[in-house]
Amino acid sequence: MTVPLAYYLVLSAVLFSIGVAAFLIRRNIITVFLAIELMLNAVNLAFVTFAHQWRIVNGQIFVFFVMVVAAAEAAVGLAIIITIFRARNTLNIDQVDLMKL
Amino acid sequence: MYLALFIFFAVLCVAGALNLLLQRHPINSALSLIVVMTSLAVLYLLLGAQFLAAVQVIVYSGAIMVLFTFVIMLLNAGREEHTRGSRAAFLVGFPGAAVLLALLVQIFLSARGHLAQARLGEYVTATHTLSSVLFRDLLLPFEVTSVLILIAILGAVALARKEP
């Protein structure tokens, strides 16, 4: 029994679109950040699918680099979120619209 | 068997992502993202990327999501409230995402004839193949990522430190 690789790409597109919707709709800054991680994961699935299609491991190594960048981004982004929360006592992105209080 | 595994974990992925979208409390969103990431690891395994499946579980659903849940619990974030801006985002966000989805699905399904069929175990990437490419051909990018991680650690410590 086989699965067409196009289905994997469609799944990746579905996950990416849900990530975009969550990014636009949610108001909590942490949930917006989680939506970014979801989009990164969707793109990773597309990378692995194309690595399987062309039988090249470079696609998988690219996923590895995306994971490294995502880890760095999560660390710095969460530190920024903690700083914002300390300064303004809110996590709503509609209330974080000034660069300086 | 392969098709059943694919469908099961694909449905689990989409259900987790929808749950992330619909839940009001960030801790529920974070936990459903862990479901998405773990089922993606199974899908990587089905595509023959065994090392990536392990790294996905260890790094993504292990380290990164623990960081997220830790911060959510540290900040004691409550349910989010609706604001005026959120209604505009709601009106634009859903149609925009639907158009994007329709476009991508149309492109992928039209290219279906050029894409192969996946069989279980027909192409398994061994870790030594991956490492020989990573440590021979792509050694410089690999070393640069270690500098990036170091800078990220320093930045996170500098940002999250309490003001003296």
C-alpha cells in the first residue's frame, strides 16, 4: 500500500494555513509565537517530503538547521516576552503598540 | 497499513493544529502543539527520516515546548480577551488563510503526476549518511549555527535578567 507524496505536501499546506490563521486571529502573544512554531513545522514536513522525492539528504539537513534556528528563536523570543510582561503586565498584542512607555 | 498509519497521524496533526487555533488558554494551545510535533515525528519516520524523527521528539517536543510551557506557567497567563482589533483580524484572517490553503492545495494536487509514491521502508536515510554530508560538505554552516546558539543564549540571559 502506498501514499502519494502529494498528500504529505497537502498536509503541510493545511498545517501552514492553520498556523497563518492562528497567527492572525489570536491575541495572546505566546499563542502567536506558538503559531510561528507550527508554521516552521509545516515547512519542515515539506522539506522532508522533497528529500524523499529526490533521494537527497540535503533536505533533511536543512530541517536540522531550521530546528536549530527555531530553538534560538524560541529562547530569545520568550526572553523578550518575559521582558514585555514585566514592563506592561499584559500579554495582549493589541496593548503592546508603543516602543517606549 | 502504511495508508492507515499516514491517515491516522495526519488527522491527529490537523486536529492538534485546529485545537491550537480554537483554544482560549495558551497552555492548551501549547499542549496541542506538542501533539502536532510528536505526530509529525511519526510522519518523518514514515518518510524514512529516522534521525530527524528522534531530533523532532527530543528538541522540538522536548526542549522547545518545555521552554514554552515553563514561560506560560511562569507568567501565569490567563484566558485572552476579545478586543476591537481582534474582530478585524478575525474577518481578514480566516478568508486569507482559506485562500492560501486553496492555492497551495491546488498547486500540489496539480503536480501530483510528477511526485512519487511513498512506500514503507523503501528509502531510509541512515544517520551515517546524514552525518557524512553534515560534517564534510556542510561543516561551515554547522559551525556557524553553534555561534548562533551561543549568541542566542547570551541574548536570552541579557534580556530576561532583572534590572539591577
